[in-house]
Amino acid sequence: MNSHVPGRTAPKILLDDAAVGRTLSRIAHELIERNADPGALALVGIHTRGVPIADRLRQLLAERSGITVDAGAVDITFHRDDVLARGGDSPLHAQPLVRGTELDFALAGKTVVLVDDVLYTGRTIRAAIDALLEYGRPARVQLAVLIDRGHRELPIRPDYVGKNVPTARSERVSVELVEIDGQDRVLLAGSPHE
């Protein structure tokens, strides 16, 4: 993302490293405030960037409430609706990398908070719910996202939002995290007029 293509606007920084930290801190506070029993919470990150976000929220919850909540990761690869095309056609997109689902706790009685970096059409979240329910039936499922960029195609609404960012479909929101990218920031690239 560091290179600039002539004729295109440079990416706009929506959140820098300090803003990412403040945003996650606020989400952690909201999780505590909205859940009477934080001990019944479980954070499940959606691969790829939802996993480190869930891990950070888990640490923040422990610092603020003194309770260590269960945490896991879910892989949605086999639940995506864009992996295999119907009728034997070629896939719509490149085949995704399969990662492991890690849910080392019982879902029954838990409030499971699915965690992702960007909410867009809602299809990733639908796939994550399908994948999660293969492992059990939680008492409730909530959704926490760092960025909500709109353009929903499914009736999915997050419970916890770091930042609402109205976007054009031609724009791209990129989340970079220290654990994966070496730095924390959120960028908006592309122009609605391209």
C-alpha cells in the first residue's frame, strides 16, 4: 500500500496506530457494559485479521474486568458462497487459503462475539455463523467489527463498531495490524470517481 500509482489518489489514513488502540479499547468497554456476565463471553476471530483483533480484545477485557474470556478462531473457507461457482464454471475469485478453526471450549451457554476487521456485504459474517454452528449452539451470537463500510447484501448488523466509514463500492478499506503487517492502521484507497 505504500506505492502510489500516478493518476490515483493516495490512500487516506482512516485510523493510525493510536486510533486503532483507542477504538479497540472502546469496544472492550462496550463488551463489558453490554454483557452482564463477562465470564460467559467468548471471542471468536474470523481469519485472518479478526483473529489478532479478538486476541487484543481478550487482553483488554482481562485488564479491565479481571476476567479471562475464552477465545478462538473460525475459518470460513468451506462456507463461503464465492468459492465454487455453480454449474461447473470457474470460481468467481481465486481459491482462498484454508486455515484452521480453533474452538477449544463448549459453545453452549456462551455469548459468542464474532470479531472481524471490516464489515462490507455481510457474506463473510453469514459464512462465519454457519461455520460456528457446526461446533455447537451458543446462547447468543454478537458481532464486533473494527470498520463498518456499508453496502450490505444480507441483513447483518454489528453490535460493536469501531468506526463507520461510508464508502463507494469502488473504494477499498485495508486494515493493517502489527501481528500480520508490522504496523497498525486503516486505509481507504481508490476514488469514487475512478
